[in-house]
Amino acid sequence: MNRLLSTVLTAAVLAGAASADPPKPATTKVEVGAPAPVFKIKDQSGKVLDLAELTAKGPVLLRLTCGCSGCDKELGYFQAIHEAYKGAGLTSVAVFREPDAKVAAYAKEKKLNMLYAVDSKGESWKTFQTKTMPTNFLIAKGGRIVSIAAGCDPSGLLAKKLSEKIAKTVQTEAVDVKAKVDQNKKEKK
């Protein structure tokens, strides 16, 4: 009887201790329709970019990228997206997984015209639950994820589709960024 009572009391104490532990926060899956995760990062000037503050003002296109040849070929399309929709309230942010000095030189060479940040440790990819580079997140004003476009597409078709989604989000006419960039390339030759 004492053994049974001892077992019951031990179980009760352990159950009480387990329930006293603070609950672990639920992990929200990063997906279309879900709220964007809490995200803060320092931009190229050292200013903290807070995704919640940015999306309070308008939609945000967050691009997790690098300076590889494929992402480099896509860059022109994303700069065209930035130019096409910034007047409609879109904020574009590129987060590079490269060393600071390399990104600074790259941004200068490419005349990067949008906000950018460096995350050489890849914490941004963990926050947004992706391993794919690049991955683009279109986040509506208020913080809901509208679109996730992952993978490298130097042809510009991915950027064109993303441009159409941005146009719907900011309620304006879509800009064919693929045609625009392709035309600029022809003119430079």
C-alpha cells in the first residue's frame, strides 16, 4: 500500500512540475496566407529594418539571395520590380548570404537601388523556414504572406509572375519587368 501511495504521489509531483513549465511558443508555418514571422535585420547603413514596421506602411518584397551567377542574372528583374512599384508603396529588401565587404562591392558595382542587408550566418533563412536560395516573400500591408517564390530563374519568368502579384497587391497595372529588362539588355548591345 505504501509503495502504491508513494508511486501515486511521485506521479502527482512530476505532473505538477511538468505543468509548471512555461509553454513553448507555437511555431507558425511560413506559408501563403500566414502572418510573416517576426523579423529584424540591420540594413546596409546599420539601421534596423523591422518587418512589422515596414508592412505597417505597405507591402514588402523580401528577397533572400546571394551573389551567385544565377541570382546575379535575376537581379535586374528585381531592381525593375522595385522601380516599377516603389511609387505604389512597395518596399523591396534583399538579404544576402555573403560577407559584408563582398556585398558592399557587389551593391556598388550593380548600382543596387533597394534596401539590402547581409546575413552571412543564414539566420534569415531559418526564420523564413527555407533553405532555397533565392526565395522571395511578398508580404501584404499588415503582414500576411501573399506569395512565396523559391528558386533561381534567370529567364525572368518568375519575376514577371511576381510582378503581376505585386500589381494586384498594390492595386495597379502590372509592369512586364521581363520585357522591360530584356529590352534594356538589347539596347545596351
